[in-house]
Amino acid sequence: MAVNISGFGLPTLKGVTDIPSLVELGIKPLFDWIIGFSVVVAVVLIIMAGYNFITSMGEPEKIQKAQKGVTAAIIGLVVVFLARLIVLFILEIVGGK
């Protein structure tokens, strides 16, 4: 069942007339961009933590800070990917595919 959204007076993307096409042309590309950006940020954080670990010169505080940075970046990646799975699951239900 396709719902026509063109009559609501909302700004629309070119070629979007119903919810499945809105999901396919508007929402999924946005989420893909957000996921890609999050991965880049996490990689940068891991590199920075690695640099901090290398330059810690054995100081326990700096080593602990670097380990916390790597842990936080990995946890952040897991959260982002789990959120992506949940959102895509919901979009599949709403999009009717």
C-alpha cells in the first residue's frame, strides 16, 4: 500500500511521491552519510589515541588516557552500527519492502 505524500504541502525531493521512495531517495542516503562520517571520526580518534599511547613515555596517566580513547572510539562505533541496524529495520517496516 503506497501512501501519496505529495498532497501534504511539505517540501519534497525530486521524484518522491510516496513513503517508500522518500525512504529510498532521502532518508537512506542521509543515514549512509552519517555512518560514513562517524567511521571517519572514530578512525581519527583511534589514531589520536595511538599517538598519545606512543608519546606517553611510560607515564601511567597518559597510557590510561590513550586506552580510554581507544575504548571510547570502539564503543562509539558499535553504538553507531547498532543504531544503523535499528533504523534500517524500522525503515524496512515503514517502507514496506
